[in-house]
Amino acid sequence: MDINQFVQDFADCFDDTDASEFTPELNFKQLEEWSSLSGLGIIAMCKKKCGIKITGAEIMEADTIKDVYDLVMSKAN
């Protein structure tokens, strides 16, 4: 999966934030909509779309969408 598709799938985990705001450099935890439920949605998305299991602790260590993408890609190899 390329980063652009990952960003799009990541944006789909959020209901109230416009998809145009999502970029690889976005610090997603600064979004008003960010919550633990959003984190669970990201975990589910990574499992469903990429077949990769990540944890809540790993998400909390990430700052940007690219950080999460890099984590997923490192586990895919």
C-alpha cells in the first residue's frame, strides 16, 4: 500500500474532520475529533486493509500519519 492510499484509509476513520486536512505530516492526535475510539478505528483499519496488527501503545508513540504508516510498513517486511 502506498502512503496516499494509507492517508485516505486513515482519514476514513474520522467522521467529522474533512478528508482534505489529512496529509502524511498531520499530527492526528491534535485533531479535535481524536479519541481512544479513533485509535481503535486505526488499529482495525491497519488489520483489515494491510493485514498488520498494531497496538494502542504504538499509535501513542506516533506523532504523524507517516509515523503510523512507517510502523505498518516495517511490520509488513
